[in-house]
Amino acid sequence: MPEQALIRVVVMLSPGPRTVREAVLTLPAGATVQQALQASGLMEPGAQELAALSVGVWRRKAALTQVLRDHDRVEVYRPLLVDPKVARRERFARQGARSAGLFASRRAGAKAGY
């Protein structure tokens, strides 16, 4: 009886800030992203539908039907709460020009930005 080829993949999920859950799986060759997510057990019952999730393999967006290769890392992405550009603009407005970025630490008597 021929032995079926197996691949090893890691599924990463961050349900909240500063928390990461990881599952190392051994799956049959030809397994898809969706099969890896279901086999990981990281998705809680009643959580988001799989089709609504944003997933990737090694930081590149992937479809649920993408076939995995040996040593792939499947990542489940959370939606952003705030656009990073908007957050930076608001932080800069709160701190003011003198205490942010290039202007934060300058020598006494130096020109702004140096």
C-alpha cells in the first residue's frame, strides 16, 4: 500500500492585540487553506464565517482554495480598527510639530529639522 505524501503547515491567528495562537499541522499533500483552517481548531464555533476571513500565506493574500506547500504559514488577518495613515495624522496633531518626528530631539539653538 503506497504511503500518502504529507506536508507540514503552521496556522497563525491573533484574536486580539498582543495575543497569538498557533497550530502546527500535518496534512495530506494537496490540502487547501480552508482545510488547514478547519483542521487547526483555532477558529471558535460561531466565529466569523470562513468566507468572510482575510487570510494569507507568508504575508501574501490567499484564497481559501489555494493549495498549500510544505512549510507554509497560513495567517488569519483581523480587520483594521483605524487606518494607519489617519492614526498617524491624529497622533501628530495631538503631539504638535515640536515634539514629534524629526523635531522631537534637537540640539539647543539648532534649526528645526536638524
